[in-house]
Amino acid sequence: MKSVRPAIDWSEYAAVLFDLDGVITPTAEVHMRAWAEMFNAFLTEYADQHPGSDADTSPYTDADYFAHVDGKPRYDGVRDFLLSRGIDLPEGSPEEDQEDARPTVRSLGDRKNDAFNHVLARDGVTAYRGSVALLDHLRGLRLPLAVVSSSANAPAVLEAAGLADRFTTVVDGRVAGELGLPGKPAPDTFLHAAEVLGATACTSVVLEDAVSGVRAGRAGDFGLVVGVDRGAGVEALSAAGADIVVPDLADTLPHDETGDETGDATGDATGAAS
């Protein structure tokens, strides 16, 4: 039985704005592992140092990632997860963290970032085949493209995947910080990317796998918000404001560019980085 593909006429839009991790590359999996290693080590340390505390120090899970961390700027994710467990840490600063061994929101975020960069350097990254197929289609239409990512590592990931030349602009965590733009679920980073591309929100498409990112697209009143279900769930992405939800971006292509229903454009990944 053939699946029904959403009818998207990409030529109707002026710009396409991609989240990176989990939309273009499977680096969301690397992020998830890095978060889990960092938080579980911290929770064990915290339980040992605060016996009798009311804080919840049970192991960090994938459910915690999707509920509190996914798609958010790194320090916001740390802060929101700790709040969910009843743990209050100081914000910290680069100077304070060098002088004081006690954990802070910033130092935990930096620990996670170090773990992510180690895995990226060791293993590299390969883009999803369906995402590369969509990028090829959009290049044929000469549509301007942007990456809008909460991660400060977006340029390095794009280079590792061999896709840096596909995008007119990258609005990542560093750019957002420099410009004072609030992160997702606020729409500001997406709105800035659309402006850089010479488009408006209503003529732009947002592609997101995170609930917070979908909420940002809906809050910005973008012309189309596409949810990519890599684990957050169809119901959660739809409730957050996705106009359509697909398991893979190949499902947004015209039928004549996808082959059969399990054709070459789909699947987990391909050698796009080669």
C-alpha cells in the first residue's frame, strides 16, 4: 500500500529555513548521547554530595531530552532540565568556572559541548539521504536556504557533512548570542534568517524536528511549518503547530524525484560527506 505524500509546491515559497540536528544530519543522536553522559554523571555526583535532598536524581532519559532540552540553546536546556528535577545551580561565568570547581549551568553546558565535539571529531557525520534529496530539489529551484540552529557547532557539522556550500546563511547559537536574539521556542532566529535571505515569514518554510522549533515556526507565523518526526512524535509536533509532519524529508518531494516508496532518497543516511 502506497503512502500519501504531502502536496508541497516548493516553488510557491521564497526561502526555506532548516533546523540542522535531526533535520539535515543525525547529529541529534550525538547530542542525545552527550547530554545523557553529562547529566547522568552530574546527577550521580549531586546525589552523593546532597544526601537527603528532595531533588530528583533518577537517571536522565530520552524523555527528558525531548521534554526539556531538544532544540533549545545549550544553557537553556541545562537550566530547564535542572528545574524539572528541583535542582538550582548558579549561572556561572567563564571566569568563575575556572576558579570554582562547583558545577554551574554554564559549566554543565560546556561539559556537554566538549563531549559532542569529541564524538564529532572522532566519528564525523553523514547527512540523511532524504534531506540531501530535498536540498538537491531546492537547489534546482534556486531557492535561498538557511540553517537555523540553537547549536553553536552548526558550521562545523555542515563542514563535516560536506554541505556548507548549500546555505546562504547560518544562524546558530553564536550568531544569536552576538545579536541578542532569544532562542527557540521564540521565533527571532528564524525571522532573522528569513530577513537575511530577503524573504518574509509568510513566504518562508520552517523545517524542524524539535517541539521547541516547531513552536518557534508557529509563533513567527511562517507560511509553512514542517515537522520531521525523528522521535518527538507526530502528535507532539502537530500540537506544537506543525502544518504537516513527515518521517523523512524525501516525503516532501514530487513523486518523480523519490523513486519508489522506500527509494534511494529515503533511509537513515548516505555518503553526503564524501
